[in-house]
Amino acid sequence: MKKLFSAVLLSAMALSLTACDSKKVLQDNSSDSVSGEFMGFKTEYDDEIYIPDDFNATNHENPRVDYSTEEAAKIIGENSDFKLSDNFTAHVPKSLGHVSAFYTGIPPFPSGGDVLKDFHAFFEYAYPNAEFDEGYLKIDLKDTRTGEFVREAKLSDCYDEIMSDTLQPFVFFYDQRTAGEGYEKVYLFYQPPAGVGSTQISRGVYDKVGEELGVISKNTDEYFLPKTVFIGEYSPDSGESFPLLDGEISIKDAADFVTDFINKMPSVAQIYFDMCVRSVSVYKMTDDLYYYKIYVSDIYDSIPFDIEFEAQMINCHYIDRLYNTNRSHTVIDEEQFTEFLPFSEAVKITRDKMTDYVDFEVTKAELIYQKDNDLGSGNWAESRCPVNPAWEIDIYNPNDDITYHCFVNAVDGEFNYSDR
């Protein structure tokens, strides 16, 4: 399984993330608000749904200049006996204004009316040409009076209780992929509000085409097993292009499309993080048909997080699959550091901590924000997840065919690693 860590978008790294106070308004059916008819039900609210601009006001200016790959490789060679992989990538800052240590938390859960408004806006944003049909929607809810759960309810049966906050919806399942002619085949898994909980969309094109070509099959558990060929992993600014279903698109253009789509997703929650593309993997289905897996992550003050989410494109003009975004987690108790551990010291610490009996190959080096997801209360709006700046140095052991993801805290030098 591919580890969800990768390289950051080079162009984003060279820019400082400036504050923007202005916002764009998403209008519902060209009206000035989302009041009126919603999925056949009258709504009682007329608040605006906002789409964030390219950068939000929580980011600070943080000018950054990176070493070239060759310069980063030289630093590794001067401070360790590590070998370099043929596919070595580096996103190592030569100069950077600051790093931060902070906590992330979950914002307060929205009201029932805001949840429905949020779902409505997100559905229309993700599937602008799809016709909503309540028959394909199921909702899991929690009774706020008893704490008991209600599973797979219909909206028409619980609308009043949602609006009065008696029932709190926490998962929406909308699956129209098996609908007949005249329906767009769409799927939406949504945990409110958009940008906080898990969000998954799928048009099912990859599955359908793969089955027709015989490169995708189902096992006994009904999971799809891809038999496609991995071509390679590319930087998001690569000019390489491959043929998709409806034409060719460069990796850079595909990465830009995904970045724009995700960063403009509507949400009733305040957006704290932008997202950037970290890498793009290319797969071949036939000699004339490829698809892209595009890995994105939160980015804060020009430094990406270590956890990635995945988008998939088999068409040039829309995303076929999207798994998860978490842009609305809050920033709490932030402390900035203008002086931090040099990359050369992180290389030495990594070398000292790993065994002397293996000729490791360095595959990647970069500066990231690392979350400690094991901590926190686990309660909504009370979780506090520590986040620290860290040097990530990935080293490959050819003896056991395992890549070790090594992290050195950029403030105190503490070392940890993972082989996920």
C-alpha cells in the first residue's frame, strides 16, 4: 500500500502564503442565497455559502527558498554514508522565515440547518449536472436526547428533527451509481461539515471502464482489485502528459485542476488550511489509456503536512474520485521559531539512529508538519492534536525491500520513524 507521504508542490514552496480577507459567494441556482426549496423541502435560512480565496487569513507570510536537488544531495553526502536513490527528490528549504509548533482541533459542530445547507452546496459543487433524487440518500444520525443512533434514515423522515437539532446527522450516503438511464452515476460520502470530516466523491467511470477492459475485477468481498500498470511518480509541475479517456492532459495541468477544485470547495466551517498537490502517480490501463492518482495535503505557512489525501482523474475535465479533505481543523496555541535544526543535523541524527549494517538509499528529503494523532480527548470540538515541524528523510533498505520514513523534530531534534 502506498504510504501517504510525498513531495510538495515546488511553486507553492517559493511563495509566501499571504492573508486574504475577501471571499467568493457560491450562489444557489443563480439566486442570491440558499433559501427557498432545498431537495423538495422548505428551508428557513438564507445565509450565504462561502468559497475561500486562494489563501486564507490564518496563514502568515513565510518566504521560502529551496535548495536544488543537487545541493540537497551534496548535504546528505557530506553528513552521512547514505546512498542516493535514482529517484531521489528533495524539497529542503535553504532559507525560511519560521516554523511553528501548535495544536489542531475540531471546530464546533454546525446546526442541523447549516448541515443541510452545507450538504446541498457541496453536492451541487461536486456534481453540477446531476439531478438530486432523495431515494438514493441515506443518513446516519445521533439522537441528542438519548445518545442513541439512527441508521440509514430517509431525509423526508427526519427533516424536522434535523432542523430542530433533535437528530444530529453525522454521515450522508448518496449512491446513484446503479441508477438507470438518464441519471449521472455519482456517489458521495459526506461527514459534516465539508472540509472537517471525511468527504469522498466518485463518478464510477474508472470502475466501469476498468471492468469493460478487464483490468479491474472483484474479489469475494466485492472490492475492486486493480490490475493496471504503475508507470511512475512525478512532480506536480511536470510537463509530461498521457492520454486519458477524453484526450491528453499534462501532469501539471491535472495537478492545477485538482488544487483549484479542492481549495474552492464550499463549507459552512471556517477554512484554516489550503491544500497543495504533493505528487502525481501515473498508471496504464491500455497502451492508449492512462489515469492519474494525485496526492494532496494540507499546507500551512508554506510547509505541507505529512498526511495526504487522494484524487483520481481518468477524464481531463473532472475528478472521478476524491478521498477526504481536512482543511477546517483549527490552529491552537501556535508558537513560532525563527531558528530551528538545520537539515545537515537532521541527516546526521538519522544516520546515527539507523543501523550501520545496511546500505540505505535516500529516496526523499523534505520539511513537513507532523501530527501526533494518538493524543487528544477524542470528543468533538475538544480534541487537541499536537503538530510539530519535522525533517522527513525516507530511506530504502534493499535487503528487506522496506522504506523507512524517518522524522527529526526541527525544534528539539527528537527522532522517530515509521515503515508504513
